[in-house]
Amino acid sequence: MRLAGTLYRGVIVATVLGLGVGSVLAGEAAQNGQTQRPNILFIMADDHGYQALSCYGYGLNQTPNLDRLAKEGMLFRNCFVTNSICGPSRAVILTGKYSHLNGFPRNDGLFDGTQQTVAKLLQKAGYQTAIIGKWHLGSDPTGFDHWEILFGQGPYYNPPMKTPQGRVLHEGYTTDVITDLVLDFLKNKRDPNRPFFLMYHHKAPHRNWCPGPQELDLYKDVTIPEPPTLFDDYATRGRAAHEQEMTIAQHLTPHDLKLVPQMEKFTPDQEERFYKAYEAENEAFKKANLQGDDLVRWKYQRYLKDYLRCVAGVDRNVGRVLDYLDQSGLAKNTIVIYTSDQGFYLGEHGWFDKRFMYEESLRTPLLVRWPGHTPPGSVCEKMVLNLDFPETFLDVAGVPIPEDMQGRSLKPLLEGKDPPDWRTSIYYRYYEYPGPHMVQKHYGVRTERYKLIYFYEIDEWELYDLEKDPHELHNVYGDPQYEDVVRQLKAELARLKAFYKDDDTIRGKPDRPAESKRG
């Protein structure tokens, strides 16, 4: 077991006295307040691509409140996910284990809440645990003292929330409602004598990107820059890139594009304001009768503006919470983490959504502010994973990290240290095929320069030289110049599969084979 030194002594005392470790830690928390054990605020958006945070420098939008975390803490440039899809990413963050071990590889299952999770470990150690917002794991949360979650994906307006006491209906924009509930927990429901672990999870900016009342007119007179790969033709790639169903050109629906009535249950005032915001532009679009590339460009602008409006709502609400932490004095002893459940395509390769191991969905934003520990304005270039998040929570709390967790604590990096044995490659695996967007199953390895992907059910390989080809347009698998690179990467891929105990099963059962394409 990897035990923090101070906690190790607590474990010995607890053993001698015949007490549980959690009782000892809870007692210490009550005696010492929160000076030794930080509060942990984990903020996660849904589908928030790193390109849509201004601190990452892509020039699409402004996110001043999220940028504040980068200015006052650390920005991670190379944070990746192990499986780029909503529910499985959340299961990884709860368990510190890859999908094949935590048993939640696709969005269509129920998370096994009886297994070990970081919430249970922190709860046992005396932390008050809470989750508010999007859950998306099918089963009810376990290991949380307080929980209020959306049903499934949840709507953008007037969300019903599931609680231990039953269903509660809220009126308002969901991003605002979730933040109201978070602030209510911080102000009125938390135990001031215990440190808290609070998971604050937004629905936004998930599809179908309905902006809130305060952001509906944002970007009205702005043209969003197009990515250089908007009209990618996938010339050097195989079936997977050609057969997916996530293009802006063909797969954004009239519902996505706000050309037909939404499924939201608006109040009369919300409904009038929402549809009024699109009325003039929709009329102009119908008259223009756009075709070809001009139509794709119009769809891109509508999609990106709505997406960025939803991001602006998240940014505004995170600012509300950061302001409260400052005003209440909690900020001094609270580590704040901001991330997304994965990356997202903002028109790159002509796509929306995620799933592929290509960079825009593999990489996710990560900002961490930890006063007194993390130098303000610092940047980390190390390769880190969402797999590392629960180990980090435990480490900063002084709680032992179980040996069966597969990630590494980011605490040394947050404290400005440079561990000589830090990873130089990452392993990725995606399972959900056939399914939404029809992305083939694949796994692969990414190093600092190269990415090797294997679409294993159609037996196709792809190799990218990220130094020469950062947009991943040129598959060089089969190029004689890269024979040695392929050999080395296949060996590293085999090593990583063995290291992470991936034997092509899910909790010991065979991964179900691909079925015929759905209708």
C-alpha cells in the first residue's frame, strides 16, 4: 500500500486502539478544523473541448472565470482520457480503473455501485461527500452523504432532479440550477467541522446545445473561425473515419440546429425568449437556400455559436462559485479542479462529438488551483490521465491510495516537482460499436510524438507523426520510413495492455462482438 507518512501513523494508532481509520481521521478533522485536510471541489463539464477555454489559446471564445483557475493555479496541456465517452469517463474517475476493470465500458449499462470508489474512501476517512448535477451512470450514487442528480442526460431547462428523498422539479436554466444547488450545499448543508469532497457536474455543453437566457444573443454578430480540417476528406484513413456518423455536413439534425421546435419543457416566458433569439436568422437561412460548402459553413456557425454560448453559461456559473469560496474564506483551503469528461470536436475533421482516439477527443482540459501548494500561473506538460484524478483526491487528503487503482497522483506535479519516472505513453480503448455515431471499436498508444491506433474488429491500423502532422491528416502506417517506429509502438502497446490488465474482457467476461449495423 502507498501510505502518506502522516496518515501511516494514524493507521498504526487506529490499529492499536481497535478503531477504524475513518473514525480517527474524522476525529482529527474535528480537532484541527480544515487546516491540514483540504476541501476538494471537483468541477466537471460535459463535452467541453480544451479548444473552447481561452486560457488554452485557440481564440474561439473568452472564459474569464475558468482562466482565473489557470492564472491562480496550474494548466495541464496534456491531459488525456482512457475512453472518450461520458459514462465510462465518469466511472474511471470514480474508481481509478480502466473500463475493463470497473465494468462500465459503454453508456448503455448500470455502474456497479458496490465496488470501491474514491467517494467511499474519502467518506470513510471523514470527508463529507456530495455530488450535484450530471451523473449518467444508471444506478444511484453510493458513497455520497448528499446527492442531487439529473435523470439521464437531463434537459437544458427546468430539470427534474433525483434525490434520496425522490424527484424534485426545478425551474430555471439547468447550468444555473445546478450551481444554485452547489451554493446551497456550501452555505447551508455542509458540516463546517468536516472537510468536503464535492463533485459539481454540469450538463453543458452537451448536445443539443441550448443556451441559457443570459447567453442567447452572445456571438450574434461574430464569425467563429473555422478549423483548418473542417473539410477533411479522410484520404489516408480507413473505414472508421469514413463510416462514422458525426459530421456537421450530414448528421447535425434540424433539432440540433434550432430549425424546429425543441424538446425542452419551457415556461411561456422561456419559450418566447428562446425562439425569438433564432427567428430572424432562421428566416434568412430559409431564403438563402444554401448548398454544398456554404451550407456546411452555416451549420458550423450555428453549432459553434450555440456550443460556445453553453460554455459561457458554465464559465459564468463557475465564477459564482469561485466568488463564494473567496467571500466565505473557503478558498484558502480548497483545491479546485476543473475538467471535462472528455474532449470534443468543434468542427475538426468536419465533426462534432468525441469517441475517436484523435487528439480533439482524446485530450481534455484540466485546470487546478491549490493555494499554498501550486504556483500561480504554472503550466504542466506531462502526460496525465483522468485515471489519475481519484488518486490525486486521496493523496491531497492524506488517504492511502489502494494498490488496485491504476493511475498516479498528480500531487507531485501540482507542487512543482518533476518525478523522473513519470509516464511517457498512454493507453486508450473505446468499446461502443455499434451505437450512436457508429465509431469503430479501437485501442491504441500515444507517446509524446507518435500515435498508433488499432481498429481491432476491422483489422485496420493507423499511425500519426504528431510532430510533422499535428492535425492527424496523414496516416503513415505502412510507410517504410516508420517501420522501426511501428515495431516500437506495438511493443509499447502490448506492454501497456499487460500493465493495465487488459486481456480483452470486461470484468473477466468477453467483450461482446460487433453486431450488424443498426437501422
